[in-house]
Amino acid sequence: MNHVILKCRGLTKRFGTVTALNAVDFELHRGEVRALLGKNGAGKSTIVNLISGSLTPDEGTIELDGQKVSWSGPRAAQAGGIAVVHQEFSLVPGLSVAENITLGRWPKKGGFVDQSELKAMARKALARLDVPIPLTAEVGLLPLADQQLVEIAKALVDEPQVLILDEPTSALNTHEVNALLALIRRLAATGMSIIYVSHRMKEIPLVADSLTVLRDGQEIGTHDVANISSDQVAELISGEDKSASDVTKRDRTAAPAVLEVRDIKVPHRLGGVSFSLHEGEVLGIAGLLGSGRTEMLETIFGLRDDATGEVLIKGQAQRRRSPRKMLNLGVAYTSEDRKGSGIVPLLGIAENLLLSARGRVLPKFWLRSREEAKIVDTVMNSMSVRASSPQQEIGTLSGGNQQKGVIGRALAAGMQVLLLDEPTRGVDLHAKAQIYGLIRELADSGVSSIFVSSELEEIAEVCDRVLILRDGLVHEELIGSQGTAERILALAMRQENNK
């Protein structure tokens, strides 16, 4: 790894009065896997966007394989040898695997798409991954893990020198994560240089050769992974802040039930789920991917037409549910698909926060600038949303700040029941602790939450009670200190281990 493939010097980027990146130096060697770490808002997304051509630096230079480059946009960077796989998939569900891998590069012959050449291009890209995904399969019907592989194959079509992976394991289970990390090491062994952006500290020693920590737009340090402990890395990331949260769990099962679920069924997903959520309770739903967690929340919120069963709010059955009706009853749902369902990227932070508030805590049909500004200011402060102003487009914020905005919209509308699907996906350690603390503060004030997460450690940390969902059924209940991460994992995987 002696040959420097990517060299950044003095990279600086400003957005109005906010300096997102301040004179950062960064080097990447051929065949190296470099982990890029930091809190949300630390500058990770900014440096990735500068390297990949989505942004232009205000100051500083970028060299690729010894040549100074100045990209006119992402396509120029892609053609020049830089490829990015973003956290949110950019696939077209109705197209085939081959069509998605070659999207934007479809070869033409006689005025028509050359299907033979198209498949040859896709087959070559998949061969580098050594994974048996059928070229003709419809992408939208593939498991998430295979969709992630299609995204990576799509990035490999142009045979990049540098591959940037942004939170590539955030939607994968433990087995799928291990397979992907092994794949990344194989790509590096062929000489590809990889920048690996992640908040999952346990993955770093397994996949990275080195790591760079950013904080407040500045490089704090670059280290060989073998020479630094996870505790030291966490200290570099957080600075003087402590990432760990101090959660006191409580048994709230004697409190009044604010939401009851009776025999919910969804074809091929849920086989009859029943439980109650109590006032001021944080209820965790733990299960492997495909266990029916998301479908359960969607059913409660009225998003599924194929579900049966009853949902009661404060004892009243809600048979004809819809998102509008559930919001009016004080029930909010935050989707795991932040970009697709959680925010309106081109609207400002304030507009996003107020989307559910007007007509509920604010008068209908009339704009009340002073009242709205007060709500926005209160929510942004309580959520620690980092932005240049409330008018900044929410789509330009880091993933963690976008997620805070998603939850903040429910707070602005005064919701009393929160259905949280992967609320900390793609969020750094410090921001996670802030979200945990906020959920606990809301619980103390009487707000109830259902907390769904693939990270069993955080379910163990933040939830008063945990239900184990397996094969579409609730099999176990853990209260308080019973809900350790080890116990939750063992129960969630019980059937798989018994096979």
C-alpha cells in the first residue's frame, strides 16, 4: 500500500456561515480500506461529496493517481475513477438486475438497447463480486442484502480506482454483514481503494486497514486500525462529550394501555400478533430481518390493505385506519426509509417539522409565523439539529440531522404515541445517545413509543420492555434488566439455531 491513489490537501467547504469542512488533508493508498468516522455533521458527507464531484471545494486540491482533478459533477468523477454507493439505494425496483447495474450506460445497437451487450456488462460487474444473482431477476423482489450487492455491482461497471461505501451494512443482518465485509476485503485485495463510512464500531477492525476521524469539520487523526482501541476511537469521535447514555428502565405494564394490538395478521409476514403499549413506556420489538417488524408498524398506522386484526387507541377500536386518522389520534410513524418516506428533501427544515403540526397544534388554513417559529426553534434545540438556519433544505443535512428532523416532526405535532422504525439508522454514537435521551424524556412526560431496530444493543439499552418477534409471532417478553443484548439475540435467533 505504498502508492498513493487519492490525495486531498486543505479541503475546505462552507455553506453560508457554517464551515462544513476546514482545511482537511486526506490520503488513500492503492488496495487500502480506510474507515471514515465521526459524528453526524462532522464533515464525512461533505468530504465524500467533494471527492465524488457532488460539491466543489471552496479551497484545497484533489489528486487522483498523481493527477490534479476538478470534477464538473458526479458523472465526471465517475468517468474519472471515483464511484459511490450511497446509504439510500438508487435502484429502479421494476427493472431487472442487469438493467439496474448498467443504468445510465445502456449500450445501443441500431437505435435500440443492445440486450446482449447490456447483460455482458452486468455479468462482468457481478463476476467481480462472485455472487450468484440472476441477471433477469426483478430488483424490487430481491432481499435487501442482494439489492445492496446490485448497488455495488452498479458502481463497479466503470472499474473505479476508488470505491466509497456509505453505511453499506445499515439494513443488513449479522450474517449478511459478515458476507459483505468479506467481499470488501476481496475487492481491496485486487488493488481497489475503498473509503468505508460507518457508525458501527464493531465492523471497523474486521474490514479496515486504517481510519480517519473527523470532528466539527476538521481531521482529528488518522491511525492504523491495529494500533488503536475502540475506546480511543470513541473518545476521538466524541471529544469531550460522552456517547454512552444513562437509561433507567421502568416497568410500565401497570400503567393504562394507550395502544392495543389484537391478532394482527399480514400474509407471509405476521401470523397473529397481540400486545399492549402502556402510557410512558418504551416498548422494543426485536427480531431478525424478515420477522415482520416493519409490517407490524405499517399495519398499526394504516398503511397496509392486506392486514387483518384490531388496533385500539385508548380502548377505542380503530377498524378503518389511515395515516391521516392515526395522526389525528396522536399516533406518528417514522419510516426506516428516511429519504423516501420521512422527509421532503427540497423543503426547508422548518417546513418539514411543521408538516404534521398545522391543523393539529396550529390553526388550519392560517399561517402563524410567530407560533410556528417558536415550535421550530424549540424542536431544533431539543433535537440538537445542526444547520445554518431553519430555512436550509433538509435534504442537504447529514443523515443524522435528517433523522432528527423526522422525529422532530412528530414532536412538533404533539404526538402521544411514536412508532419508530430504525430511528437511529445511519446515526453516529453521539447522535444516538441524544435520540435515546429524547425518547426517555418523552416517556417521562407520558409519551409512549414502539422502538424497532436491527441493532439489538440499542434495544437493550433504551427499552423498558422487549417483545421477541420470530416467524411472524411474538414468542417471548423481557422486562427491564431481563432484556440484555445477549438474551435478545439468543431468543431472536432461537429457531435458526435449532435448525
